[in-house]
Amino acid sequence: MFGEQQRFVLLLIAPAALLMLLFQVVPIVIGANASFRNWALYNPKKTWIGFDHYVAVITDPAFLYVVLPNTFLFMVLSVAGALVVGLALALLLNRPFRGQKLVQTILLVPLMVAPVIAAIMIRWIFNDQFGIVNVVLEAIGLEGQPWLVQRWSAFGVILLTDIWLWTPWFTLLLLAGLQSLPKEPFEAAAIDGTSTWRVFRFLTLPMLRPVIVVCVVIRAIDAFRTFDIVWTLTGGGPGRSTELFSLYAYVHAFLNLDLGRGSAAAIIGGLIILVIGVVLYRLVDRIAKA
Amino acid sequence: MAMVNRPTFLPWLPPMGRKTLFALAVALICFAFAFPVLWLILTSLRPESGVYYVHRGTEFTLGSFAEVLSDERIVTAFLNSALISTLATVFSLVVTVSSGYMLSRFTGPASRLWFGTIYVFRCVPYISWVLPLYFVTQSWGLYDTYTGLLLPHVAVHICFFSWLMKGFFDGIDPSMEYAAMIDGCTRWGAFIRVAVPSALPAISALAVLCWLFTWNEFLFALILTGNRVPVITVVMAQFVTEMGLRWNLMAATAVMALVPAFLVALFGQKYVIRGLRI
């Protein structure tokens, strides 16, 4: 039926395709089905209710005015923060200095820390009674804050944790990018006596652009689905004020035991990020070709 | 490069002062990055009575570690996490190396379709398929089993790692493979005996990343396992609520969970940095 080459090609991707079919495609189809039904534990018949869950989610003020703005704000700030810090550190590590290897190892530390562990550490550091942050603040005469039970300080702590966790990822990929840039333009700029800032602005940044865009796309998509650190740091609280989209779906499915509504929320989020993903992909493609 | 030696930053400072300032800034950055981990280690070494005043007092003890290690559930969780991470790494590499090879060496509709599929599934948030995967694993009898946690982990790595693997193979000249095929090697022979060995640095980098990702993963384990297959991240998250006030034990468990990841990363760092330089 197939030529020898087609058979080889198909066999190469067969295991991957089979796994994706069983563990991603099938669940998504079943989730889509559940999102149209009253799939709660007390209703064994799982009645078909059409788009009711979808309407319920998108008219839910908590989803509309808290969860969605939180998710987007978190995505933008977390990616921007990690990009700026990561780029600065990559530029630092790209110049030779004594102890560079040691500094590089230290800066990559957060990459090895599980988000759950990072969240536990940060929770302890920002503990309102015994956390070191408040101890230091009180020692210098300021007032300690109950960081994790106020909306915006809790959001800030979550953001800080995320940036700490993901900066090394940017540093690593951008450093690899910097080291593969051609040397000649930089040597020419040095001979012309161009200032460091202008070298960065007009040489490094444009040449690094494809790598930056790829990093941003990957991180943005991942930041949209952040779950671990929010769950462990605040559980979405105080109230529901730091809930992100993944938590909203999880809470509805497993805490309120309304699997239909949780699935609907998961699909709505999935569609939103799919649109963002396609737009970003076009952008990458255009930049890579330019 | 000449550029590096010529002062453009704070040119009025004497060279010694600039050097000191630079060293201080670097030290400060390193401290900021390492502080949370250092603080965690310090907390884990304090006795129960001193844990609330970590910054004061000089008593240190390994008692928390001993207490944690005598908890059977935590030890089981560590073993489970190690087993699942290792198996997931082996399976993921087999699956993604061949899929990445296909993406790199073949063009045409099949390859484009596969790449599009991978990209789309890379975008799908975990919760969107892991949440219904809960019903699926239950109806297949895989809920709360090793297989039921292992296979979704392998599946989730397919997209990103195939993509990275494609990049690595793109950087390897295929002419060696053609030469091998002219000499009578089959396609499989050319792939396994020629292409895979030359991609070994990249494959090692992926192995390190894959092990770390699986060890650190939380959401899958939270949804797909119950009491029979505890893994370390879930057990730790439960700690926060259950043993809320026993920070010395929590810190000790967290430190122990960091150790294997550190070892893997420390020995793998050079492969990751070399492998990611596409």
C-alpha cells in the first residue's frame, strides 16, 4: 500500500501519534462531550444541556472580571519580567570574567527547583508572622505585611516567584543565541567606538530577535496555563482574587464536583490560547523570514 | 574583543572601583537568585523550637531529615517520583527522537501536517486535556497506577521535544546517512547507527530536561493519582495544608526533593548548554 519511504516515515511518528491520540485527543473529545452535559456526580444520566455551561462560564463575573484579567496580566508581566532579567543576565554571562562558570551555575539554580517547592519556599519567606521578609521590614522600622492575604501583594508574590523560576530558562536560551551570533559586526562597532548601549540597541537586539520571539512564544503559552505555584502559594485566594484560568477549571471540576462546567471552562481557555498561539506563530514566521 | 576592555560604563570611575562595583553587582544578583534555596536549607537544619526564628540562634540539627525519612509515605513518594521520571525519560526519548528525525529529514504534506499537529497540541493548556483524562484513566482502569501517570507524561513531552529534536537534527549534515545508505545500510540502520550517535549531545540534553520536568511536575499527579501512587510534589503540596505549622519538616522534605534534581542538573548542565546551542 505504501512505498518503502512512506512506511519508514509513518513508523517514525507512529508511537508519538498513538500516544497523543490516546492521551490528548481522546480526552479532549471526551471533555468536549462532558462540557455539553450535566456531568455532575449526583446526575447519573448526564443529561445533554447544550451550551449552558459555556454561557454560565462566560457570564460568570468571577471568570470575566477576575480570572481572565488575572490570567492575561499574569501572562504579560511574567513573560516581560523574565525576558528583561533573563536578557540582562545572558548579556552578563556572555562577557568573560573570573568566576563566570560559578555565576552561571548559581543563576541556573531556579531551573532545577520544582514550582511546588519554589512556592513552598516563597510562602515561608513571605509568612506574615515568621517570614524573613517581615522580620527584615520590622527590623528597619517598617510594618510587616500579610503578603499572601491581600489581593495585589499576593499577586505580586506569585509573579515574583514565577519570574524567579523562569528567568534561567530565558538566560539559557538567549545565552546560546548570543554565543552563536557572528563576531564581525561587533568588532567593526568596537573599532568605530560605538557606545555599549548603541551596540546593544542596533546590533545585539535585532540579531537576537528570532531567538527572543521563540522564547517569548513558548513562555507566553506556558504562562497562560500556570497552576502549580498559584495553587501552592494562595490556592487562588484571598477569596478568589488570584485565581488563574487553570485554577478556575480545576476548582469547578474537582472541588465543586461539576465536571461539565470545569470542562467547559478548560475548553474556553484552550480556545483562547489556541488563537493567541496561532497569532504568535504567524509573528514568529514573519520575523524568521524577514 | 576590544569592546569589552574599553570602559563605556561609568567611565569616570577608576578601573579598580569599576571592578569592585561589577563584582558587588554580580554577587548581589547571585545572592538574590540563590537566597530562597539557601533559606530553605537553613530552615531544614533548625530544630523544631528554633524554626520560627531561623535568623536567630545557633542550634542546628539533622533531626527533621530523620523524622521525614521515617515517614513511609514520603519515602514511597520519593521512590515513585524517581521511578516515573526515569521511565518517562527513556520512553520519551525513544518516541521524540524518531519523531524529531522525521520532521527534520522529510518535507512534504505528511511532515507539515505532523508539525502543525504538534504545534497546536503544544498550545493546548494541560488542564484542558488532563481534566477529562481523569475520566479516561478511570474508565480504562489506569487511574492511580504507574502506567496511568507515566503515559500522559510521555505524551506531554512529545510536542516540545520533537520540536527541539528537529532543530538538533537540522544542524547535523545528512550526507553521512546518505553515504551509509549507499554502502548498503537500510533507512533504519542510517537513522539508528549514524544519525542518533551524532545527535547524542542533544539527546543527553533532552534526557536531563525530561527527567527534571517529570520530577517537578505537579498537575498531572494531582489529578491522575490518589493514595496508591503518591509522588513527591503532591505529597509536599498536601503538607502545606496538613502540617501547615511544621515548617522544619516541610523544609527538610523540600531539600531532599531538590537533591536529585540538583545532581541531575549539575552533571547534565554541560550537555544542556551544549545541546541547546542549535
